[in-house]
Amino acid sequence: MGAEARVAPTSRRPKDRNVQIANNARELFALRGFHAVRVDHIAEASGVTARAVYRHYKNKQELLARIIDEDQQRWIDALDSISEVESDEELARHLDYLARVGIESRRLSVLWQREARHLDEDDFRTVRSRAVWISDNVAGRLIRPCHPGLGAFATDVRSWAVVSVLTSPAFYDSALSRSRLATVMATACERIIAAPTVEPVRRRQTPTVENVPMARREQLLAAAAAAFRRSGYAGVSIDDIGADVGFAGPAIYRYFKTKSSILVALMERFAEWRALEVVRALRTSIDPAEVLSALISGYVRLGIEAVDLLAVALTEGHYLPDEDRERFERINDDFVSELRRWYSSVRPDVDPAAAQSLVSIAVTVVHDLVRIPHFLRSPDFESELDRVVHALFAD
């Protein structure tokens, strides 16, 4: 055997190894959640050792910060590339372009809404300030030129709603082609921007007084919902939850055997409250348009009144046992199907795949906006959000 045959092949480290690691981490964080993903999971997906990951990134937080920063920069660059709109045709072109950016950035909303809370304080502040920049520029470049007389609060709500639509593909699967989905998204944004301005009909303000229920189980559920929303399921222990309501050790287990059983109870609570809103809507009228309107208003109201439950249902489901996760996914799909049923009754001319995507967009807008804290402090928020979501279904 010649000398050449005995020489082991040299392996060169790819120049874009840090990009490969970031891309794999993005998928894992989105699918499993930040806490559930270990560095060795990222290393295995990237075909390297954990030690190699640490050569590029100090820790998981730095890696998450890099991923979110890159995705947000994509939006900043996209918005910087467009000017203030001067015509309906230009608005349509801008929105079609931004919708395509959103489809290409499917993981962004999941990571900045669900996982950014795990960043250190400085990185989290940066993510928040960049998100505000994105919303402010949507307002300045797209909404104010079209609606110069719109009030500041209504403009703010609509700008965040447009951002929600443009980033919504992270939260649903669509049977539409990318180009058709982009058209549905762009049209949805146009409807939000063009929604009529009227005086708010309903005025709601976040209660300043919340009396504590006597039942210990209810106290535990409320504390758990707030804690899971704030720190994530994996970042909270069952003893932490008990401590929030003055419970010690064994007393908690009279109500819940495990932390997982608390999460299941919260998911069931939200699903049942939503089901009640559906029942109420179905009893309002035999007119499909009125039923659809009642379904929309009921879900907006529920999202505002039960925002901690909604947030947990959206962000912590991947921690459920497999059987429960599949059950709640079916329940969530059933709710979207109920909305699509009545929308299709109102607009039978819209093909089912487009109707399904539009309903998913509308649900995402509710989910996103009720979790923006400063909106909940306004007495006009429910009315403004209700108007925006109704506008999505306008002709």
C-alpha cells in the first residue's frame, strides 16, 4: 500500500459554522422552547461537539440573542428599503414585499414573543426597542400617510396589528402557495389600515382591584398562570407557585400532584372559557354575519380578560405530555374551524384554503395584541382591537 493511502483526509472547519449552528438552534428553540434545548442538542443537530458550539457562542442566551437580532435586522432592513407611501398602488407593492419577508422569516415571532424573556436584561431591552422601532416605522411609512387624521392610539394599535399579520406565518400552516399567502396577508394589512375610524363603542379598563378568591385551588391557578407567563414553565417550580400564595410543600399536592397537572388545568380552563364564548355567539342570531361578529368580539373580550391564561396556552403547550398536547391542538384547531365555518357562510366565494389562512391571521392578531401591556391600560383598547379584527373579514 502506497504512502498516499495511509494519509488521513484533512477536515476543514466550514467558514459558516457559526451560521449553521445558529440556524439549527433557531429551529430547535422554536420547536421545543429555550429551556428544553441543551447545547448538546444544538451540537448534535449541527454535526459538531458541544465544545465547538462554545467556541462560537458563550452560552445559549448569547446564541438566542444572535438569532433574534438577525431576524429583527431583516425586518429593519426591509422597512428601511421602502419609502412613505404616496398612493394605493405603492401601498399594495410595499405590503406584498413585506408579506414575502414575513413568509421567509417564519420563526421570528415565535422567538421574540416566547423566548426573548430568557435573555439577559440588556439583550431583552434591545429586542423590545427594536420591536418598537419596527412598529413605529410601519406606522410612519404605511399608516399615517394613508390615515393622517387617525389618532395616536388607533395608529399604534393598527401598526402592531400590521406587524402581527406580517409575522403571522410562524403560527399556522397554510395550504396556499407562498405567492397566494403573501396576497392574503397583504390584503389583510390593507383592510386594517383602511378600517373606518369611529368613536369607540365599548370602553374597558384593566381592573385596578382584583379580589382574591377564597378557594386555594383558584389561587394556585392564578399564581401559576402569572408565573408561567413571566418565566416560562421550565423556569418555575411547583414550590415557587405555592410560595406566591403562601402555600408550603405538601399542602400544594392536595390540589395538584405535579407541576404538569397545573399546566394541564390552565390549558383546560382557557379552552373551556373559549368554548363558552363560542356557545354564547352561536345563540346570538341565525344570521351568519352576526354569529361571526359575535365570535370575533367574544374572543377579543376573552383575550383581554384572561390574558395570562391565553399567554400560557400559546407559549407553554410544548411542555405538555404528548397525549394532552395532541388533545389541545385538536381543540385549538376546532376553534379555528368554527370561525372558518361562519366566515365561509358569509363569504362562500372565498376558497377554503384562503379562508383558513385569513382566520388564522385574525386569531394571531388577537393573540399578539392582547399581550402588549400598554394596550391593556387603555379604555379604548377592546373597541380598537375589535374593529381591527372585524376589518380583516370585510369585503
